[in-house]
Amino acid sequence: MNSLLFHCPTTERPVKTGIAIDMAALRKLQPVTVRLICPHCYNAHEWKLTEGLLGDSRAGMAPTLEAWSPCPR
């Protein structure tokens, strides 16, 4: 399994979400939107899980999901 990654649109740095997934499972995901505060630029971003990228599960790209903060509505 690989890590699900997104890119911060401000810094373009990859962000490891802490979600381990493979390509078959990624293709089956519903288009759920994730809205979180980015640990790199501290702005709120929205992504669909299906827009994520698969990264190397051993990559040391911090921060993980624990560093994310949910966005207030």
C-alpha cells in the first residue's frame, strides 16, 4: 500500500495524509471532499479523495494526518 498525497496549491509541496491505499481502492472511492487546514501554508484547501496521488509509503514527507486541522464551517 502507498500513501495518499495531495499537493498544497500555494507551496506545491506534497502533503502526506496518513491514508494508506492502493490504486484499485483509489479507483473505487466515492468523490468525497476533504477540507482541511494545510500544515505548510496554514490555509484551508479542499480536495476530492479521488484527486489524490499515490506516493511512496516509505517517503518521509511530514506532516501526517495528525498535523492537519479540520476547517471550521
